Amino acid sequence: MGFRLSKIYTRKGDSGTTGMADGSRLAKDSLRMHAIGDVDELNSMLGVVIKKTPASEIRENMITIQHDLFNLGGQLAMPDYAMLNQSRIDWLETTLDEMNEPLTPLKEFILPGGTEASCFSHMARTICRRAERSLVSLNTQAEIANVLLAYINRLSDWLFVAGRSLNKLEKEAEVYWESDRIKAESDQ
């Protein structure tokens, strides 16, 4: 295989367009490019989470997810190619269930926070939700594979549970949301 990125800049994007895998040009502010950018930002944030996460199965799974996100972005850039399939969603669900099983069941919402790794996992979750909104918007303009929508939706759940698991791994207590309703009831 030859070098794919032998020259980093081409000057072709100076006019506000970017090259697609098929050679066509697309506006950098198109819905497709927003979706690709949001997925790329999510993948970059996962790199931060991985760096902050102590060696664990969670960390290894996040590296696997980074590869999946590259495939997801590739499929957005080349809509005629299938790069993700149902087996990747099944894997997310299996690993999510395994992480969630030892956690205390939630009776209230938790505040995002805790260890540094957990905080960054929650940031990745919110970026994931933005990427999902971008995919949904794109889907209204140009139909995309349902597997991409399902994967990104499941991934935000996975990142939430990963945040909780990272706190448990480092023995950090979760902070439960105290709504005004709950405070009012307890004051009575």
C-alpha cells in the first residue's frame, strides 16, 4: 500500500469545500461534513479518555470503539460502502451489559463527574449525543444506514456506563442529582 497522506495540505479546501472519497467536492459546512466532524471530535475525545483511564478492559474496549468510529466516519464519507454492521452494535450491548452488571442500580440521575477519566467519559457521551443529532439531521437530507444511527445511540449509553464504571474502578463515589422536588419533599 502506498502512502495515503504523503502531502498534508493541498490548498483545494481553501474555497470552503472538501474532497470526498469518490473525488467529488462538498461544502465544509454541509450536514454530511458536520456529521463526519462530530464523529471525528468524539473519536478524539475518546483518545483523551483512554489516556486518563487506568489500564483496564474499559480502556481496551475504547480503543476498539475508536476503530469503529473510524469505520463509521468512513461510511459517512463513502455512503455506498458498508463498514459497520449489526455485530458491532451487539458487541457494544454485550460489553455495556458486562460493565453495568456490577454497578449499583440507579434510582436517581447522577451528576457527570468523579474521577478525571469519568469526567472525560461523560464529555465523550455529550459529544456522542451531538454526533447523533448530526446523523439524524443528515438522514433527513440523504438517507444513511440505520446501523450508523443505532451504533451512535448505543455508544452514548455505553459511555455513560463507562463513566460510572471508571468511578467504581477508582473507588470514587457518585453524586446523585437532588431536584427541587426531592428537596421540597424532604423538607416537609
